[in-house]
Amino acid sequence: MKGQLLVIFSAAAALNLAGCTQAPDQAQVQKDVEKAQAEGQKKVADARANLEKVVAENRKDVVETRVDNSSPATTTGTTPSTTAEPGSPANDAANATKNVAEAQQKAAKKTADAQYDVDKASAEAKFDVAVARCKGQTGDAAKSCKDSAKSTYDSEINQAKAKNNSANQNQRG
């Protein structure tokens, strides 16, 4: 009886191991890749649409700031004076210029952040497709594939962050 149980457990263990090393279903892998590609394209398209929306809103905000800060005194060609008295046309022009510059800085920051979202969505989409492709491999090849995908993803995210930080720093100084 013990011998029969040993044979049954051995056979079950062998079948279990055989199942672990089975080659992935390439048709299913291809479907997963196509699904990841479609989802990635949607994610990037959504991020790009948001970027376009942010750019349009920024233009509107800057134009409104210009209009709100324009007056006959600021449009006559007077130049701002550092010694101007409060309420004087020269001081009004200086404030208007400052307000427009601040609106432009805010707009540039919002645009840089929205561009970061596009870059991040693109990196995530590429990563998801790469991981789906890695599922078509087994063992060390699959692990190496996933590690490579992760490394590429991390690099692209770091580049996007650096680009965003640089754009935001340029707005401060």
C-alpha cells in the first residue's frame, strides 16, 4: 500500500512539474500583447487630450489676465517705473506686466505637468506591452525579459521626471 501511494505521489509531482515548465500558449500571449497595446494607446491618447486641454485653458487664462490688466494707461506705451507712485499709470503697467508674467509661469508649469503625464502614460504603455510579450517566454528568459522591461520603464520615467523638473525650474528662475 505504501508503495502504491509513493508511486501515485511521484506521478502527481511529475505531472505538476511538467505543467510548470510547459511552454506558454502563444496565441494567448499574442492576444494579451494586443490588449496591452490597445489599452496603452488609449492611455496615451487620454493623456495627450488632457495636455491639449491644459494648453487651451492656459492660453485662455493668459489672455484673460492680459485683458483684465489692460487699461488705457497700460496700452499707451508708457514704460513701468520703479519710482512710480501707487495708482499712477506707470505703476499700473508694472503690475499688469507682473500679473501676466505670473499667469504665464503658472501656465508653463501646468503644461509641463501635463506633458509629464503623457510621457508617463507612454512609458507605462510600453512596459505593459513588454511584460505581455515576456509571458511568451519561460524560466530565466522570462525573468530576464521582465527585468529588461522594468529597467527600460524606470529609465523612461526618470527621464520624464527630469524633463518635468527642468521645465518647472526654468519657470522659477
